[in-house]
Amino acid sequence: METLHSYPGMESQSSDSADVDREHLKLIDIANELHEGLRNGDNEQSLSRKYNTLVDYSRRHFAEEERIMLECSYPLYWQHKQEHDDLMQRVVDIQDRIYKGKAEFSIELVYLLRHWFTHHVFGEDRSYDHFLHQEAA
């Protein structure tokens, strides 16, 4: 199974914002740590810590992106925010199923993150980044 770093194009993408790039790479690093834990058979407590770190960091990252979008009156703010909300709902649903004993940590998380990064980060976030760059010019 490939990690997000080894997924074609993940590291070669960059935005006009070094801070945003740094945050996206941090999210990839956290997701890869979770993936490594799954592959290595880490215990549930270790996986839970890694997953909670991913959830918490994602929430902070999304809040920061949304704050910037509101400040610059990004016209697709609500659509972008809805994508953040949808992903967080899926992630929290998985978390709830795990805590209730109805699911286990699985590679499903890596597939979800890979799909989301390729679609959202390297698609939707590019549009937002392009808008910010034009507004600054």
C-alpha cells in the first residue's frame, strides 16, 4: 500500500502560500503516520492517538482556511466549507464507529484521505489559492 507521500503528484503540488503548503504536508505526514501504524499492527491506543491528532489538526487547518476565505470574500466559500464539513463528518463517523466497537481502524481511512487529497487539496484548494493570488495582485 502506498503512503500519501508516495502517491503520484502529492509532493510536487504547491500553492502560492508556503503556510498552506506546510499545513497540507503536515496533514499528509499525520495521515502517513496513521497508515504506518495500521501497516505495522500498532495497538488500538496508538492508532487512536494518531487518528485524534489527524482529526484535531484537520479541524484547525480547515478553520484557518475558512477564516482566510471569509476575509477575502472568496465567492465559493460556502461550497468549499461544505466540502470541509462533509469530510469531517465522514472522519468523525468512522471515529464514532471505532469507539462504539462497530468498526476497527482500517485502510479505509487511507483511501478516504487519498481520495480527498487528490480531489480537494489539489483541485478545490487550487481554485481558492488562485483567487487569493489574483486578489493580492
